[in-house]
Amino acid sequence: MEYKLYTEIPESKIMDGILKIHQEIFEDTTLPEKAESKEKILFFVAVEDGRVAGYKIGYEVTDDHFYSWYGAVNPEDRGKGIATELMKRQHTYLKDIGYKIVSTKTRNKWREMLILNIKHGFDVMETFVDGDGIHRIVLEKQL
């Protein structure tokens, strides 16, 4: 497995791989437009044999606070530690470049992600129901 860091929107082959997984998991086709609007966006991507196996995307909130926005692993590649490795690499890089806090949001339906976040030092900060009636969990970690 090769892990790559992009400090801007990745080239089309990588982005297409991210979008394939993203659309399957999140049922969302608006990621490219949303990503274009973010400043200081980072993509951590796991690539195996030229195809995207997983990704983690985030962006700067303030000069010391980073928001880990989206992450997913191709269902065929789960159980290989890819999500854990992407998270570790993201957090190490963020700490190295001066961020003090990383935050994220998840849902109860993605329990694996919730458990992974808690195992890696995130604290539950709050929960809320969004405008679509979806219960969200806000997590934060000191780097």
C-alpha cells in the first residue's frame, strides 16, 4: 500500500478513485464543488496497484485547528488497517506543521469510525440533530 499526501485537489485519476468510494459510502456527488471552496485542504490517499483504496480529507478551520472532513475505505479493502494508517499519518502531519486540535463529526450509523476516533484519542464534545433530522456526534482531539 502506498500512502500519498496532496495539498490541493489531486490529479483526475486519484480524484476519480476518491469519488467512486465517496459516492458509494456517502451517496454524495457534490464533493468536487465542496472541496474547491475549501482553503488549505489536505488529501491523504491510500493507493494499491494504481487504484484508490481509501482516503481522508480535511481543511484548516483556524491556524491551529484542523477539521477532518471526510474519510472512507473501499469496502473490498476494509480490515487491512487503512483507515487507522490514514488517520495516524494525518495527525502526525498536522502536529508537525503546527496544528493543536483536530476535530471531526460522525453519525451513529458509522460506528466503526466512531470507535476508531475514540481509540485514537478523540473525545466526544457534543451531539446534535442537524437540519435534516440526522443525529451527529462532534469529536475533538488535542494533537
